[in-house]
Amino acid sequence: MITVTQSALNQIRKLISDRKTKPLGIRLGINTKGCSGLSYNLQYVDEKIEGDETLKIEDINVYVDPKATLFLIGTQMDYEEGELESGFKFLNPNEKGRCGCGESFHV
């Protein structure tokens, strides 16, 4: 369904280890937001939500919101660090366009 680059896995590991209480993993979903309509959402998972699809990627559990599954098929999650900006990036073949600031997308 989705792939996660080594850079993203390393950042997830760092975020999990820096957190006071160790989560079960991370949850990937989609929210309605921004000028193009949709945005990616990452959250810590402290309790599994029934219906979430669970992907085990190396030692990381990635839970996928079932409402987001169709939007995420084939997506690659990456993490990039730049001089002025860093963050998770999503390369999603289902996207038809993005807003000018890159915060939201539409399918």
C-alpha cells in the first residue's frame, strides 16, 4: 500500500524515542484542510483503533486510517532535511494537484 524510506523510518524512530511514553507506532491519515482540500496527518498511536490497517515496516508499526486507504495506495513517505525546512514528504501517484504552499492536495 505505502512505502516508507529509510530516512523517514529513522526520523520516526527518533520521534518515538524522544517521546516520554512509547507509542505503539504512528498513524497515517488524511484530513480535510487547506486550499486544495486534503492534507496528510501523522499521529502517535497509543491505542490501536479498530479498522486501522497495520503495516509492519522493519521495527515500526504504521497504522493507516481506513478512510485514507484509497487515497494512499502507492504513496511513498519520505523525510527531508534542508537548510531552511525539514519534514515528512509524500510522493502520492493519486494526487492530481497541490496548493501553492504545498500544504494540501486533491485527488
